[in-house]
Amino acid sequence: MDSLVAVMSNDLENQRSLLQKLLHLATAQRRLIESAEHDSLLALVHERQAIVEELVTVRSSVNDNLESLREQADSLSDENRQSLQRKMDETRELSKQVLAIDTQDVDRLMETRSTCQEKLAGMTHVMNARKGYQHSGQSSPRFADAKG
């Protein structure tokens, strides 16, 4: 039982560490969105994706160990139970913080996207209007034979 608690505790620490990295990158991401540094933003998103993939692996292990702990809950000491609960609460809070920042960033990106779409639509409208007023001085091409 102690080994299972140790593995679970280690997995929760790993999960918390990865979430802290995500939180740090999320704040950096916001600055990159606001400054329109697209290449740096793409590199950061790629780095975040690698961390998320690690989190998925750790989360799978946490879920498996949590199920085993639930089956043996009677033999778990109060100290271990409280320690694990505290770590799970910390993990949950970090997840909420990262999600809140990401939600705000998605909203900001959607606003930027809408603004860009409106500008492109306006440009297209202007280009089409100009084409309508241009004189088409060209006649259709004709081909002459030997007689002219």
C-alpha cells in the first residue's frame, strides 16, 4: 500500500510540475498574442503541446492508481489520504488557472480573427468596385487567316 501511495504522490507531483510549466507558458502566450509575434507563438504552442502529451500519460497513471487506492481505501492512513487530497486539490487549481488563461486567449484570438475577416472583406469589396469602373479597352482576340 505504501508503494502505491508513493507512486500516486510522485505522479501528482509530476502532474503539478507540468501544470506549473503550462501556467508559465500560458502567461508568455498572452504576451505573444498581444504583440502579434506569430512565429514565437507557434513555437510556444508546439512546446505546450509536448507538455500536454506528457500530462495525458501522467493523468492515465494517476487514474489507474486512484482506482487502486479506492479499492483499498480502508487501509489508507488519514495522513496519506490528506496528503494526496491536498496534492489533487493543488493540481485541480493549477488546471483551472491554465484553463482560464487559455479561454481568455481563445476569446482574444477570435476577436482578432473577426477583425481580420472584416478587413479582408472590405478590401475585396473595394477591389471588386474598382474593377467595375475600369475601362476594358481590349477587344476579343481575333485571328486572321492568309486573306486578312
